[in-house]
Amino acid sequence: MNELLELITQIEQNLAVSVRLWIPEICLVVTAIALLLQRMVFPAWRRGASFIMFVGSVAALAVLIWQVAGQSNAAGSVGAFLDVLRLDQLAAFLRGLILLFAVLFSVLTWLTHWPRIEDRGEFYVLFLGSVIGMCTMVAAENLLLVFLGMEMASLPSYILAGFEKRERRAGEAAMKFAVFGAAMAGVMLYGLSLLGGSLGSLDLPTMRANLTALASHRDLHGHGLSLILGTLMVVAGIGFKLSAVPFHFWLPDVFEGAAAEVGVFLSVISKAAALGLLTRLCLTLLGTDQASAAGLPGPLIPFVVGTLSLLAAVTCTYGNLAAYGQTNFKRLLGYSTIAHAGYLVMPVAAAVAALPVSQETARWAVASMLFYLVVYMFMNIVAFAGAAFLSRGAPGEKIENYSGLVRTAPGFVICLAITLFSLVGLPPLGGFAGKFAIFASLASAQLWALLVVAAVNTVFSLFYYVRVVKVMVLDPAAQSLSFSLPLSSPQGMFLVLTTAPVVLLGILWQPVFDLVCRAAGCQ
Amino acid sequence: MILAGILSPITVTHYLVVGIILFVCGIVCLVVKRNIIAMLIGVELILNGANINLVAFSSPQLFASGTAPLLLDGQVFALFVMILAAAEAAVALAIALQFYSRFGTVDVDQGGQLNG
Amino acid sequence: MAGLIFLSAIVFLPALGALILLFFPASAETAIRRITLGITLVVFLMTLRLVFPGDGPAGETLLERSIHDVRFVAGEPGYQHALAVPWIRSFNIEYFLGIDGISLPLVLLTSFLSLLAAAASWSVTKHVKAYSVLFLLLETGMLGVFLALDFFLFYVFWEVMLLPMYFLIGIWGGPRKEYAAIKFFLFTLVGSVLMLIALLMLYFASDVRKLPEEARRQSLLSSEVMVKSLAPGDKPLHTFNLVALAKLGQMPDSPFNEPAWLGKSIAWWAFLLLLVGFLIKVPSVPVHTWLPDAHVEAPTPISMILAGILLKMGGYGIIRICYPICPQGAYELAWFVCGLGVVSMVYGALAAMAQQDFKRLVAYSSVSHMGYVVLGLGAWSLVPGVWDTQYWKMGMNGAMFQMIAHGISSAGMFFMVGVLYDRVHHRDLDKFGGIFGKMPAYTALAIVIFFAALGLPGLCGFIGEVLVIFAAFSYSRVLAIIGASVVILTAGYILWTVRRVYLGAEYRGPHAEALTPLTLREFTVGATLAVAAVVFGVFPQTVFHYMAPSVNRTVDEMAQWMKAVSVNVVESAAEETPEKVRHESTVVLDNLSSEVLEAGSQR
Amino acid sequence: MEAILPQLLLAAWLLPLLSFVVILLAGARMGEGGRGAGYLATLAVGVSCVLSIIALVWWLGHHPLGGHGGHSEVLTGDWYTLAQFESLRFSVGYYVDSLTLGMFVMVTFIAFWIHVYSFGYMHEELHDVHDPFVTGADGRNLVRPGRFHRFYQYLSLFCFSMLGLVVANNLFMVFAFWELVGICSYFLIGFYVERPSATLASNKAFIVNRVGDFGMIIGLATFLFACGTLHYAMPGNASEHHPGLFSIVKDATNQLQDKNNAASSHEGTPTNVGHEKAGGSSGLETANKIERNRALTPVLLTLAGLALFCGCIGKSAQFPLHVWLPDAMEGPTPVSALIHAATMVAAGVYLVARIYPLLTADALLVVALVGTITLFLAATMAVVATDIKRVLAYSTISQLGYMMLGLGVGGWVAGLFHLFTHAFFKALLFLGSGSVIHACGTNEMPAMGGLWRKMPWTAATMLVGCLAISGAGIPLVIGLSGYYSKDAILAQTFLFHRMNPLFGWMFYVALGVAGVTAFYMFRLWFLVFWGKPRDEHVAHHAHESPRTMVAALVVLAVLSVVSGWTVPGTSWGITSLLEQSRVTPATETGTLQSAVALRIPDEHASHEHTIHAWVSGLAFLAALIGFGIAAVFYGIRWLDPEDVRQRFRGVWELLAQRWYIDQIYDAVFVRNALRLAAVAAWIDRNIIDWLADHAALSVRRLSQWDDWIDRIFVDGAVNALAAGIYDMGIRLRRWQAGKIRVYIMWIVIGIVALFIIGTIYLGIGANISRG
């Protein structure tokens, strides 16, 4: 009786702490409710949805920052809600990133006037639901929450993909996305069930302990098949969210069909969440400290490294190559997203590879991944915002429609060009700093082959990014082009404000790198 | 041999076999059917295959050791999966409806505006 | 500190100028041109300030001096005004600028040619503002490359030039500008990607802690890294500091000597990767084909910059990074480097001979002339046991001098081609002739410049070429002989060109009426280059005075490395060799004398 | 005290440079048509000449003539260092001995008179020139502004360069000025830039010279590598650690000599000619030197010497690089006289003489052979040439061949003596021919004839020149300058013939060509001045040249007569001047492993009276026969040369086509070089570029994977699978490519594939870890 009481007290205390730490997400929930109410209560307040969304996301972000800032560095890690969520620095950072994106996203949609005012409330609610799911994903420490988070993040995004109702392609994209996503969710779930079953728990740390026990019994072979099948299915599920090859087929279609705003959402935080999940799964399951990582069954780590490396290499190469032939700017950005997913998986592979050797190196690799995520977020926001502005202002989405754009919208083109060159990875832009960090992590984990692949891909990627710049800058102006976007307009200022970090992160990246280091737990 | 298989006491492996059969059925359904409703049914089959796994892993009777790997967790998981499956089906059907209203069909191959 | 600030000012002043220009209305073309010229002039004067004569108070160390005096002390082999400030602590990246005898002439060349190119930019009439902005950004990149002493910083500057160059060729270029621009971009990017891999290899293999404390102090590490390195701990402390990397690379038990792949060491691989990266820039056969296209399509001032400065970065990289950091790779691959150099020399000259396009011809001559640089840098002529470094020093100095000389002569040649092109709008060699009669002053200047490229004594091309050939001879006689034969080919294509373009009775191409005498601005640019060609040809000591101590230091360091690593292997041989040699020569002389005896007896 | 000499020479050397710079900058503004430029240049070189003479006199005052060679004083030092790397020093300096001073005086003197002569010859250039050789597109002859000042500008630069070459104290400096005289020659041959033939000839001259220079660079590199220096000698080498080239080579051979002496009691040849003050190198030092210069073997020494000689072959137009000199006659005639007869082409001979101590006997043999071949070939070409300047050009080549032969057979003084005398009489001949051309407006001898009436001074001085070059004189009594110098060479060759019977033919060739020389020279003289005018137009125009030109002719004619003589009552003369600085070759006997026992004879031995009398008699006879034939054909016209030509058509054609050497070079070298160039350009465009482009393109192709995978794998494989399922009896409607389904299937296949791979991998891994 006493024990039960103690347990209940414990649970109560834990709940109290957990809820307090979960306030940012609760803020989002409140915002969502407010958005729904606003439609009923103040239907005349045309800008209400955007306003509420902005205030809500800013509040969530502010709370999160306040919480993190208030924390002492050591007490970074809390197992919330009876340890189903691990609210550590990594989770906090990724949640911060996601919330920051939410803020910028609300501004962006405000500026692009999309979707229509009457649909905007729903749009934001769906978006917020997805964001909450992503926040769950990055913190999940229990297979149930992993799946829950994935589904929460995915379901609204299917609808968002088809949100442009008048656009025929959007409907088709949404359907493909939904069916494919549901199938992949099923596959992943099956994998999760196998993993959970063979490792005897849904709780990741427990699974980790059991894995070591299994290894010491040396009868892994019996469980080996289900372990491998489970791992692969889980990787497939996460790969789907990451749009890694060969689970990428949906992405270009969706990016082409859906609005650019949805594209940026899918390409940035969806990836961030999936990467956070992948990192956590890998690092938790394969070792939290050097000694235990070394105790894992021999070929397991090489196997995971090999799988992830292969996935990353193929994804990156495929994305870059397939982007060549594209004529649609949004589709091109879709392939660019695939390629970058490859780059982003690389440091995770490096982290796993470094686990048996040096915990510190592994953390550095994670930090480099996080750093690239930050840069990547800003780059993609600029690129997709550019696409969004263009798709509203310029005739058509074909790249050749933008020829000579620099004559009518020089500032806009400069911002876009900076971003595209940053996506190539040229110094002194943020993309280079990020890529450099990733390359460094590969080098430190001695993954030379992967490093060469990544480097070669940098060269590959040059062509198609530069082609866009070339069309906009070098080619003669198209007759019909009347697009202009002065930097002093709100849209222009948004672009400048989001391009500025792309440049600054290439020059002064120490502060942000300190941040990601802290998130990844390295000294 | 087959007889021996049938006559042996039911273990977790039998359940897993059922689960994997469901899973494979679901995949085949997804691959073979062109009707979106049928495909969604395939998804349901996959999810249920996983559910069987989860439930089987949480049943102590099936294990010689007398304890199951997942216990209650697995069952809770299965419940969640059911709910999510419902949600997913709702979303997917809504989209399918939209698709139908636009293309006049629910044959996924009829959508051809986008190509890889 | 004053030194660092001054160097930073030199580097970033053009970028600042570009920023200011951004706020000018695009229609104010004349003002923008003048401001661009003014900025390049100020930068040039600032670099000249470095070599103002005069000594500081006696008894000061260089570091102390650098606090209040920005002048460069000639004859001092080490780095000056070198100060490292932490930049990105996570990777121990430092903002580390410094100057020594190797970089000083190149910095001066850069600011000098930038000034002239800015003056030559009046012929650019399209989008003047954008042109000027990109031009100034380019100058910042170039100066940065020559002044950076942190590998990462070096790499950043190296890449920074890429974009402006891409646009400068791509927007203001000739008919095939897009192809040329992307080709340039692609080749260079491949090179820099290779460099990036090597950079990471070296970084992660490096460990400041392995350096003896004395060497650490000499490496001019920033105080922060120094403190870190002194703190207890066994984690390796990686570094991008080029000086420290060189010191690490030259340790007998260098961490770079560990085997990496295919039985070769890290140093070997890093050297190869870096070398290919730099050779693309030099450019050396067979990775040179971007150059003719880029040169032909680029506008005249950009061709001047491209040939005069950008190509030098390759050579600079080889001497500043490849050799000091990876002496092992350099030693083992010397034959490869020299071979490529010679092949470039011959091949470039031959290809130049077959060109119809004036600018293409000049471009190929650059390939040929930069081959001398590669050969001179590559000729590792040190023989264990003899340790005679003088030929090696001669070769290195010759190669460095050749870089300066080629900077002047090739920029001049491109300018000369540009002057003609501006008037008649074609470059077909068969459609010139008789320019001598129409533009005598221009022809005189052009002939001086072309003869400087031909390697005529008294002009700047001669010294470098001859020294390189002499030095190569002590490395490989075959290569030296093949290399020397290039003087014939060079004479062939240059004289043939001069004859077809400048001599003859009359002009055979279109727009004959446009062949007006030089404007004052054109004359000033051309005459400055011609005078520079003469001055450097007659007084090479002006360059060697600053350059030689640092180059010699580089050579000495590598010789020391070689002594240290071969001490086990060659020690016995080293003592033996003179004996042996004496013995051999005695044998030969014996043979000689016996023949004399025979001859005598016959008489 | 000694310091004044270098300063005198420095002034003499730099004055023409000063003149060059001034004319370069202000030439066009110096008086009407740039006449002032001519005065300035002439003044500069005149003062140079005076300074040189003062220097020579000063030198002779301190180093009186007389006695036989050896122990000559050399004054050497550096003016300026270009670059130095440890002990490798490249500098500009002076190496003064009697040869240097003699050359200084000779060069400046002839140059001065040619400057004077050019006032007359080039006066057309003072105003607009009407060039009859250039026709514009409109069919009219070109009219261009005059370039009087440019001419003098180039001449000044040439004088400076030539003097630099003479005064140089190291091979690097020699090479630099070697190239500079080459470029002056280039400018002056191509002075009439509008004439395609002139510019072609100037290109040819420079490029052919560069072929020789290529060898020279190799020679320089070899010596620098083997000896660590390119200086002939270092001042005060006892204290300095680095001795000069001469002493290094001498040390090596001396050591050999010591061994020789020690090995047997054979009498060593007394060759202790100290080229430097106080050798004083101890045994240890010698050992050190040899250690450092380990590569300095006799074979290498020979090869290096020959490599240097390549440069001389080019500059002195020796076979096989003689082809440029006849074409070089495109330049104005004073230029031909100064550069392509008297001075620059003799620089090759001068250099061979300078580096004599570095040349082994074997190398000298090659020098002699080259000289012999050249003198023969060129003389045969001269026999059939009709262009007056070309005859003289071939004659120059031939005479340079004599000089080389002389040097090659050990006649150091003889070869140089001929250099001096030849400079005077060949300059005279060229200036005379210039006078003729000036008068006639054509170069073709068949169009001339009977000019002696119109141009008595020219005819007379030309006759002196012809006599001098033919070696006219009364045997053993007196003769013109050519008589002495040519006899000296022939005598030395004869001696060589005696010692090395295998190479005796060289003497007979040389002797025979002496006759041929007389023949073609008098053929020239007869064709031009004798008989009746063959072209009325030409004859009508002809007139005696202006006074400036005639003055130069007379002065040179006088010198052509007397320069071989000694000052009455003494033995002072050019020979004794040269004798003072005479040197011996590095080895006097052959060192290569050859069947031929080679021995270079001592020069003094050829002064023996019997040899001398015998040889000069023969030479006189040969010349007489040559003169006789010329007289028979062209003077008194007993025989018609046309008949002979018809009869020996093949030979005539061979000679007129210059033995087809130009054609062969064109076919073998020029065309192949151009072909190679085309190949290189082709490779660049079609292979390397192709590779680069296609690397990019193939990446682009790869990028079409997307489509490709869709088409082949996705559609194809799924269709195949579907067909399979169809066969299994599952009823389906017609299968179409369904994208989503296909994707899913591929994912499943992917997972299964990975699963299988993973299983195998893990299984094997587990096995291994177990095992």
C-alpha cells in the first residue's frame, strides 16, 4: 500500500515536473484551440488567425528559451511523463528549432497571403498539431511515443500537402503522400514491434541494457533476424520522413504539387524531427558510454554505420543528380532537400561509427548535424520563401520563366543567389560552415569514403544551383517578366532577415556552434 | 514434420507467423490493388499484423519463461495503434474523397499530372 | 597588433569599398569607376607602405616591433606581423594573418595588378556598379589568400574569389562566357574539394601537444591555444595553424607519417590531394583546359587578374602548404611534380603555337610559363649525403620569381590583346598585321611585354626561367633538357605572333579605321607594366632581397627534415658517400691518365 | 690604380646604352627626321672607341707585349650581383685581358665607322620612305614615315650588348648578352618591318639562334651543376672558397697531369698557364672541389663544352645552323656589315676562344669538324649566288668556318687573328656592296657591271677587300691582312694533319676552299665593276656614294691592308696582342674511349719556318688558281659561265638550292613542330576538353537515373512481376505502371534485400566473432 502510495506520489511529482517542462507544447495546444475558437467567436477578425498563431508560437518559443536559460547546465536531462520522454538538451534544442521555425513560418504565411484568410485557421491548427508531434518525436524515449509522435507529425502533413484545394496536382500529391505515408507507418510499426519484442521492452534504455545482455549470451543469432528486420523497418520509416532514397519517391511530387509554404515545412522541421529521432534511437540503443558501446555484439555497429552510410551516400548522390534535369523550381528544391537529407544523415553515421572509439567524437558529430540543421533551416526558408513569392508573382514555376530576374528584382535575386551558393557550400556562407562541420565529423570518425562521396556531391550540386542563378542573373530578361520585390517591402525584409543568418553563420558561427555543442552534450 | 508443427504447443512464434502473414498480405494488397480504398485496407492489414506481434509479445502464457517481453506496454501500444489507424483512415479517406471529387476516380494510377 | 590591423585593413578595404559602392546609384558610372580605382590605389599604397625602408629602434623583436610599426623587415626569414586571434574555438580556427618574404611580393603584385586592372576596366561599360563590386570582392579574396596563415582561413579566402570570378566571367565575358564560367567554377571547385579533404585529414592528424614547446612558441599560436596546449590532458589538440602544421609535418616522428591508405602515409595522400587542388589553379596539364576558355571569354581586366594573380595562388599554395606540411609526400612525388611541370611547359608551348585566337595563344603561353613554376618548385634536388641545398634554393627562388615575372608579363600580354580587341573587336591572328605602323607606341610596349614572356635577358621572364632550368638540371638532366628546349618553342610562337600581329605592311582585318593610338590611360597601364618588366629583369635583387630569405628558410627546414628522417637510413651512406665519390672520380681520372699515356707514347 | 680600367670599360660599355635609352624616349624629336639620334649614337660609340683605345693603351703600358703566351694578367671582378643563392652567384662583371681589350677596340672602331657610313646609307629614312618592295592592297607602293632614329637606336643597343658579351666575366652574363645581341639582330634584320621577307628572316634568325641557345643553356646548367659557378675566374680565389670555372677544370686536369708524371717519367706538356693569380690550391682543397664537383668527368666536360659550342654554332652560323645568315641579308647593309659580318657572328668564335680552357681535345675536334664542313658548304654556295650580299654572307659563313677550324686544331691565336682581320675586310666588303646597292637600287649582280667608272672609290676599296679575303700577298715577304691570318690557320691545320693523319683531309679542304674563296670574290668583283654595263637603267642611275660612306670605306680598306702587319721594328701587332692572353684547352689529347688517338698540336710549333713557307706557298697557289678561273670566266670572258652552268646543271641546282638544307629543315623540323602543335591543340580541344565536358555530361546523364530507373526498373520489373502474378492466376485487369504501388514494392524489395545482406553479414560476423 505504502509502495503504491509512494509510486503515486512519485508519479505526481514527475507529472508536475513534466507538465511544467511541456509548457511550450501546451502553449501550442492553447494556440490551436484559440485558433479554432477565433473562427467561431471573431469571424470578422481577418488577420486574427495569423496573429494568434504568431503570438502563440512566439510564446511557446519564449517559454522554452526561458526554461532552458533558467536550467543549470548539469541538470539538462529529465525523463518526463514516467520516462517516456527524455527532455534533455538535445530535445530542448530541437524543440527550440522547431518552434523558431513555427514563428518564422507564421510570418512567412502572413507575408505570402497563403492560404486564404478563411482557411488559415485550419491550416495553422493542422500545422500546430504536426509541430507538437515533432516535438514529441525529438524527445521520445519509448517506442510507443516514437510511433505516436511520428503519426502526430505525419497525419496533418498529409492534409497540408493537399491544402491547395484548387490545385489539381496538390490533391494527387496529397493522396500519394497519405497512402505511402500510411504504408510506411505500418512498416515502421511492424519494425518497432519486432524490436520491442526481441529486446523485451519499449523503453529505450531498458532495451539497451537487454541488448548488452543478449550480446553476452552470444545467442544473438536467434534474435538477430528479427533485430535486423526490425532495425531496417524502423530505418525505412524514419527514412520516409527524411525522404531518404529509396523512400523518397513521394517528395518531389509533393513539393511540386503542394504550396511552397508546405514545402518548407516538410523540408525543414519534418527532417529535423526525424533526425532527432534517428539520433536518439542510435545513440540510446547503441551506447551511452564508451565501455558499454564496446560491449555490443561485434558487427552491430559496423552494420548500422554501413546502413546509414549507404543510405546517406545514395540519398545524397541521387538527390543531387536527379536535380539536374528539373525544370520546376519547387521540384528542384525538392531534390535539393533529398540531397541535404543525405548530408544530414552522414554525421549520424559518423556518430555511430565513433561510439566505440570516443563518446566525445560522437557528440561532436551530433553537434555538427545540429549545426547544419540550423543553417539548413535558414537556407531553405529563404529558398522556399523565394519560391513562394515567385509562384505568386511570376508567370509559372519553370526555372526558365525567371530568366533575367536580376533586372527587375535585384535585391531578391541577390538574397536567393546567396542562399543557393550557400546550399552548394561555398564560403564564407553558412552552408559552408555547416558542411565543413559535417565533413569534419566524417573525418574525425575516419569515414573517408563517405567524406569523398560528400565532397564529390558538393561538386555535383554546383551545377543545378548555379543554373538557377545563371538563369536569373546571366540570361537575358524574359519579356513577360514583371516580378519585382524591393527589399524594403515586408517580404523583402523577411528575406533579408532570413538571409542574414545564412551569411552570418558562415562568418561568426562560434556562438551557434557553442549552442549545438551544449545540445549534443560535448564540452 | 508439418504434423509436428501443428501438434506442438502454441508459442509466440505461431502468433508471429500470423502477424507476418498479415503484414505480407497488406503489402501485397498495397502493391497489387489500384483502388485507394483497397490500398488503405492493405495498410490496415499491415498495422494489424504489427498489432498481433505486440499483443503476442505481451502475453506471458506464450513464453516458456512465464513472463513476456512487453507485458502491459504492448497491449497499450496496440490500443494506441488502433486509434491511430482510425485517425489515419479518416485522413486518408478524406483525401481520397477529395481526389475522387477532382478526378472522378479513386484509381491511384489515374493521377498522372505528376511524374517522377 | 598594429601589424594585424594593418594587414586586415589591406585585406578588407576592398570589401568595404564594395559595400559602400552598393549604396551608389547604378547610373553614377564615372564616380563608381573612380572610387574603384581609388580604393585599389589606396590598397596598393598600403601594401607599398609595408616595404618602406627604414629600421625600427634596435633591440626589438619582430613581435614588439609589429605593435607600432607596420613595415616589413627585409632579410628576415620568418613571418612578420603574424598574430593569431581565435575565430572559431570549436575547431581551433584562428583569424591568423601574417606576411613573410614569400607572400610579400605576391601581395604587392596583387595590389599592383588590381590597380592596373581597375584602370583597364574603363573598357567595361555594362553594369559598371555590379562589376566594380565584384571586382573589389575579388581583390579581398586574393589578398586574403596570400596573407592567411590559418589553413581554414586560407581555404575560405580561396573560395571567396570563386564567386566574383564566376560572375565576372559569366556576365562580362565573350560569346561563350557561360561555358567558360561554369568550367572555371567546376575545375576550381573540384580542386578546392580535394583541398578540403586534405585539410581535414591534416587537421585530425595534427596535435599541437606533440610539438616541443619551443616549436609551439615559434608557431605563433594564439595565446588561447597555447594555454590549452599547456594544460594537462591527453586529448589531441588539433590545429589549422599553417606554421604549426608545418612544424608538425617536419618532425621526424610526424603524426602525418602514419600510414593511411594503400600503404601510403597521411602526408603522402594529403600532399597529392593538395597538389592536385593547387595544380588545377596553376594550371598544369592535364587540368588546364579551363584556363584557355576562361581567359578567352573573360573581359580584359579580368584576364589580367586571372593570369597575373589567380594562377599564382596555385604556386603559392604549393610552396606555402604542400611542401612544408607534407615533406614526405613532396619528396616521394617530386618526380611527379617535375614531370607535370615539364609536360605543361612543352604542351602549353605547342598548343600555343597552333592557336588562331590571339587571347587563346596568350592563355596557352600561361600554361607553358607556369610549367616553369611547377618544375622549379618540384625539383627536390637534395641528395642525401651531400646536403647541398643551393641548387634547390635557386630553383625555388627561380620559381617564385617566375611567378612574379609571369604576373607582370601575362597581365601585360592580356592587356595588350585587350587594347586591340577594344578597337577592332576580333582576335583572329591572321587578320592583324601592320599595327606597328598605326600604333607605334603601343607596339613598342607590346613588344617589350611579349619579349619579357619570351624570356629575353634584361626583362623579367629571363631570370626565373633560367634559374628553374639550372636547378632542374641538378634534379633530373632529362627533364631539364626537355624543359630547356621549350625556349625554342617559346621563341617560335611569340615571334610568329609578333610578326603576324604587329609587323607587316598593312592591317588585314576589319575596322581598320578604329586603330587609333593609345589613350593616356591605356598608355599608363601598358608603360607601367613594361617598366616593371624591365626593372625586375635588370634588378631581380629587388625581389630576391625580400623573397629569398623566406624561401631559403623553407628549403632549409625541409632539408633539415630530410636529414632527420634519413639519419637512420642514410647515416652510413652519408659518411660513405664522399669517400665513394672520391674513389669513383679517382677511377675516372685514372682512366683519363692512362689514355694520355697512350697518346704520349704514340707520339 | 687597377680600378681605373674596369671603370673605363664600364663607361665605354654603358655609353651606347645611354644613347639607346635617350633615343628610345626622345628619338623622334631629335632634330629633323630624328637626325640628332644619329649624331648621338655616333658620338656615344665614338667616345666608347676612344675610351677603349685608352684602356688598351693603358693595359699595354702595364703589360707590355712580347714574349710568348702564359702568365698573362687577367683583371676580373663583379660590378653588380643579380642574384645569389648561397655560393651560386649570378652577376654582371668584367674579365679583362688583352683579348677583351682588342675586341673592345675592334668592335667600337668598326661600329663607329659604320655609324658614320649609315648617315649616308640611311639618309632616305630621314623623311617619308617610298618602299619599292612592298605593295599595298591598292597596288601602290607603301609610303611610310622614316625611321632614322630607330635604326640608330637599335645600333646603340647592339653596341651595348656586344660589348657586354665581350666584357663578361661569367657564362651567365655571356648568355644574357648573347640573347640581347640576338634580339638586336632580330630588330635590325626586320628593320623593314613592312617587308614580309624581312620579318620572316628576322624570325628565322632568332629562332635558329635559339636552337643553339638551347644547347648553351644545357651547357651552362652542366657547368653550374658540376662546378657550382659560372664565373671564368674569381678574383683572389685563394681566400675565396669558390674558385672559377677555369681553375676548377684546370685542377681536375692538373691532377691528371700529376698522376701522369708520377706514373712515368714521360715529359708532361708544359701547360702551366695560370689564368688566375696564384692558384695555390692545396691537395685537400682539390679533393674538396672534386668531391663537390663529383660530376665533372672528362665525358661530361666534353659534352658540356659541346653544349656551349651549340650556342656558338647558332650565333656564328656554323653548319648545321648556318641557314639564318643568308636570309639575314634582308636587313640594311650597314647592319649586315656590323652585325652579320664583323662582330656578332664572330661572337661565337670569341666565345669558343674564351671557353677554350674548358674544352677538351675531343670537343675541339668537333669544333674543327664543324668549321671544316661549314667553310666548304658555304663556299660552294657562294660560287653560284647572284645576290651580291648573299655572296658576301656565304663568304662570311665560310670565313667563320675557317676561324672555327683554326681554334679547333689548336690555333687559338690564329683563329682569333682571322677574326680581327676578317672583321675589317668583311666590313669593308659589305660597306662596299652597300655602296653599290645604294647606287644601283638592286642586289642582283647580273644587272650590274662596269661600275668601276662610275664608282672608282668603291671599286678600288672593294678590290682591296677581295684581295685581303683571298689572302693576297707575296709569300714570305708581305701581304694583306688576310694573307697572314689565313696562313696561320692553314699552317696550324697542316700541323694537325701531321699529328692526326686521320683528319688530314681537313687541311686539304681548307686549302681548296681558299682557292674557291678567291674565285667567288673575284667573280663578284668582275661581275659588278668589270666589263660593260649590262643594265642601262641601273648603270644610268649609278653614282659614287656620299662622302661619309666613302670615308668609312677608305678607313676600312687601309685597315684591311695593314691589320696583319706588325709595327715596324717591333713584333707588336694583333698576333702579339693575342699571344699575350693565349690559353690552352682543358686537355690536349683525346680522352674519350675512341679508336682515334687525338692530339691537339701546340700552336708555336706551326710557326716553324718550313711549315709556314710550305703552307703559304700552297695557299698562294690555290688563291691564284681561284683568281685565274674567275678571270677566265668573268674578267676576260674566255669561257662563258652559262655553258658551264648548263653542263653541270645538277650540281649548280644543288648549290643554288643551298644543298637543300633549308628545305630539309622545313620538312623535318618546322612542319613537324607545327604538326605537333596542331596535335597538341587538337588533343586539348578534342580529348582533354572532351573528357572534362563529358565528365560533366556523364554526371548529367547519371542524373537521368530518375527517368531511367522509372522506365527500366520500376515499370519493367513491376510489369514482369505483374505478369508473373498474372500467370499465377490472380486475375487482374491490364497492368499499368502505378507509381505508388511500385514505390511501395520497391521499398519492400529494398528492405528484403537489405535484410538478406544484413543477415548474411551479421551471420558471418557472428560466426567470426564466435570463431
